[in-house]
Amino acid sequence: MKRQLLKGNTAVVKGAVLAGCDAFYGYPITPASEIAEAAAEYLPKAGGTFLQAESEIAAINMVYGASSGGARVMTASSGPGISLKSEGISYMAGAELPCVIVSIVRGGPGLGNIAPEQSDYNQIVKGGGHGNYHSIVLAPNSVQEMFDFGKIAFNLADKYRTPVFIMADGFIGQMMEPVEIGEPDTEFFDKTDWSVEGTEETRDNLITSIHLDPDDLEDVNKKLQEKYNKIEQNEVRYEEITSSDDEMIVVSFGITSRIVISAVEQLREEGVEVGFFRPQTLFPFPNQKINSLADQVDDFLVVELNNGQMVNDVKRAINGKASTHFQNRMGGNLPEIETIQKKIKQIIG
């Protein structure tokens, strides 16, 4: 086990390399550009391919092609670039092609700014493109998790034949922290029953997302929904600091969760009965766990760097069992520990 000081954007690439990533196709955009730089440095050394495409649209279609051939393939971008990739991502979901997409979220809408935000939650978690599809969405809150999720994402993508997002705000992508570097993956999924690899055994395989007969397309959609249901049953991840005495729970993800943890731990030391909950998967969302927590507390506070997006999923999970409160910053601003603590004390009374 090695220990290295890494930037988040570099850590996710090192995780991908150890997961056996074969290729990276992308186009630089702040604050995600270091991912392409790291991929250009490390992938060729590991026998992989790096190519800077002429556009985000070209990049995601290269990802489609490489994945069709059975490769473990990756791309990365930020808000405007993810918007351009959305059609290709929907095509990959429809064709059941695995890939890993890293989104380092910046301020929006429009060009916005390059400061960190969480304003792309709906874009990424709710699908983003057209059609009845989901992508698995991992939400790291540390550089270590950027590395870990960089490995985990490829296994999830291959297991379920689906795009997997690693969604991090600009702070997580740009910050540097010590990272424990594990061993490379040695076992991989057999893709010969569906991929097109130019071999005799894959000659009859067909990769497509178009189904002109309505009954055929309905069957495809039913199959996808069954897969998403299986993902929701088996792949939920979360972190919590809770006890049976809690009066309320604060929910957040990404960099915001780091601030919230500090606020909650200080209050718990003072005797304030408040808990903390962090979804590590935004899809599948930890609905059942949050619903069970709602049997124990009267109030939830959701803290986000956006106009209020995950808060809607928290409300659905609570299903009327408790009250939901919201606190936010936008434009690349972060909430302060003292402000969160003041809000918590106001709610608890």
C-alpha cells in the first residue's frame, strides 16, 4: 500500500488506471482539465490510449465506439461539456454500454463561472438526456474517495452494462490530500456475449439503441427498469453519524458534507442531539435508510450548493414522516460552519 499526496482530479485517473481503464477520450474544461492531463500522462504508460477529441460531442461518441468493442473507457468534463455529451450518454444507456464519466461541477447556468457548485445534481442524477434511463452516480467527498470511486465505477459499469458518473464539485477535484493507493484489479467481466471485438465469437453481436417497433422498444425499456430496480436494491452507499437520541439529521454530499460534519461534531460535543447523513450514491438514492431515520427524528436539514435539488429526493424518501428544511449557497460560495450551526439550533429550538 503506497501513500501519495494527490489532487482529486489526478486521484480519479490513478484509480481508473488500476481498474484497468483502456482508453480516455475527452476535451479540457475548467475545473476538470487536470483529469485529461493525468490521463494523457498515465494511461499510455499502462498500455492504454489517450486522445483529446475535437469536441465534447466527438469525445462521447468515441467512448461509445470503444465501449462497443469491450474496452474499459472513460471521459470527463464539467457542466457545459456534460450538456453536450448528454445525447451520447443517452445512446449508451439505450445500448447498455458501460463507461465512466467524471463530472467536476462548476457554477451555472450558462457559462456561469469556474467556482465549485452542486447545481448539476438534476442534470446528472435524473438522467440529463432523453429517454427512460438512469446512470449510477457516485458522489465523493474526499480525494481518497475520488481514487476509490475511480476503481469502483468501472466494476459497476461492467456489472450492470451502464454509464457510471463520478460527480464531484470543483473543490473535491482541485484539493490535494494524502491517498492510500491500493493494488490493481486482476479480475474483469467477460464481454464476449455482447461486445463487438472483431473476433469469430463476437461476430453476431450487435450494438444499437434504436428499436423502431414500439413493442420492441417497450420491451427494452422494461428490461432497463428491471436493471435499475436491481441497482437500487444492491448498490446503495452512504455514511452516517447518528444515534437513537438525535432530534434532527443534517443531509449533504460532496464538499458541503465536510463542512456539515464539522458543524455536527462540534454540536454533538456540546450536547446538541443532531445527526449527520451523507449519500455516497445519488442514484441509487438511499431512500429506505432515510425513510427509516424519519421514524426517529422530527426534522431534516438539507445543505447544498444549489437552488435546492437533492432536497426533493430527501422529501420523497421521508414521505411526510418528518419536516424538511433547506439551507444553501450558490455561485461557488460555501456555507460557514457557524451559519449551519445557527440554523440547526433554530430548528431544534
